Amino acid sequence: MCDVPHIEPSSYQGTRKTLRFLARDARNPGAALVYWLGVREPSLESSFFHAMQKYGPLMQLVLPDERPGVFVKRDAVQKVQDSGVVKRLVFKDESSLDVRYDGPCRDLFNE
């Protein structure tokens, strides 16, 4: 199973928990790692399926090395930086995540 994706750190100090994205736990593929805006370490949900239902709707995206596995909350994305096929999602807490996406940037966040 794939490792947890690297995300850039954040200095966001928000108080309300807002989902950034979900990823499968490499040690337990049935579980989900839940990444929140402004929180460095993910929380763990025992069921990936239930987490998808609880936090949806989410966009499924592929990591730059073509590993699948991140499900992003579109509302948490502030802007997208375009580097061709690789897009950098910049979240509202200024953290970022690189994904592989060949479509237009506007598909990846709510303007």
C-alpha cells in the first residue's frame, strides 16, 4: 500500500475543523487518515468507507508519482498552482499538496 503523501506545513491557526483531504492508512488500508486545515498530524478513522460518506463529496486525485489515494475537499482549496500535469493545491491554511491532474485548474476548487 502507498505511504502517506507529503504535505507542506502550515501556520494556520483556525479553530473550526475543516477537512483538507482523506488518504488511506498504509498500515491499515481499511482505515482513513483525515487531514484537517491547520492541523499538522492527521486523525484516524477506522473505516475509510464510512469516512468517505461522512466527509463527502470529495474529489479523487492521483499523486504525482501516479499513486492513487487522496480524496480532497474542494471547499478547502484556496488556489491551484499549475505546473502542467502536476498541480499544487494550496489550501486555505496555506498548506499544499501536489497532485497529478491534466485538466484545468478551475476544476479543482470553488471560485
